[in-house]
Amino acid sequence: MSNILECKALVKRYGSKEALGGIDLALEPGRIVGLLGPNGSGKTTLIKLACGLLTPTGGEILIGGEKPSKQTNAIVSYLPERIALPLWMTTRQAMDFYGDFYADFRRDAAEEMAANLHLERDQSIKTMSKGTREKLQLILTMSRAAQLYLLDEPIGGVDPATRDYILKTILTNYSENSTVLISTHLISDVEHVLDEAVFLREGSVMLHETVDTIREEKGKSVDELFREVFAC
């Protein structure tokens, strides 16, 4: 089975600051993977490299065996940490935009999720709360039939009940051949949906294991191990 995402000695520097320090990482299709680490560990940088929004300083990153490009972006659905849509757009207009832009956008799935999360179709993004904006962006991201979903802090600004629905949405809206990479620091909330965990620290991969292996070999939950490894 070929990897959907692969990093080979991947380096990214911003001036003299090294955000990623030569990481090697391979993710197979059909997995939900937690990209876990404190702020400044390189999580967002890695996701932006996978989207082609940044270019590597050294090494390479491959999506389905190819360097990030317009072609790979057609199979990658990206949820940025901050809203990336024009604020004048309404929920309906945002769905129209995604439908025009992405061939794999599933309008019926988006409409169903919007109804379940009580999003008003004619409300503009400008007048939405932070949590509602995050719901809209997640709906749009997960309504694509992508091969790789890159979710940067998808549950950071929403209440616990919505958090549960969002995680359920992620679980039920990706195909068994797709991979979901969830960047978060809210590990106890996402742990039950993860197949694998990647610990990032100061731009290096400290650990990449299946969640089952962590529990069996370490005798700890992912959250407990994370707190131990990253203790101040």
C-alpha cells in the first residue's frame, strides 16, 4: 500500500528559525492520525507544506507520491486554523463556492451537516460567532470526497457538545481509503477517534505509533503519555 503522505528529511526554516528539523514520516491510506505537540512544535508548518502553501527548505514532502501541486490539492481537503473565506459570504454562498471550485464537493452532505449544526443558510460569516465559523469551515472541508484531510485545530473554539458532534462528523464523513490528519492539543477529546499518534517537539518527530501500541506497551493513554513527554 503506497503512502498518502510522506516526509523525507523534511526541513523548513523561517530565516534563522528552524520550524522542522529533517523529519521522516509516512502515513498510509485509511487512517485517522493525531498530529500532537505544544504550540510552536511545527504542526501548522507541516500541514501548510502538505498543502503547498509553503515550500521546503530541504528534503521533500510527497502527497500520493507527488510533490504538492494543483494536482495533489485536488485530493487534499484542508481546514485552516483561521477562517479562509471572504467575510461577506453566507453559508449558502460558501457552499456554492466550494461546489464550483471542487469537483469532489458533496452538497448533500454539506446541507445535512449544516442542518444538524443549526447553521442559517443566509447568515454572513461576518456576523457569525467564532464557533459557528469553525463549524462552517469544518462542514465545507469534510463535505469533500478527498483522499487526505488536513485539519488544523478543528475543535479549538467550540463547546464540548459541538466538539463531540464534530468528531462524529469526521468519523462518518471520510471513506475507509482516506486519511485524516488532525492537528490538536486537545488530546483527551480526540484520542478515542485516533488510529495513530505523531508527537512533534521543536520540529522533530518524537514518536509515531498506533494508539493500540501506546496503550499496550506503555500502559498509558495517549493523553497520559503526552503529558509525561511534554511535562514542563
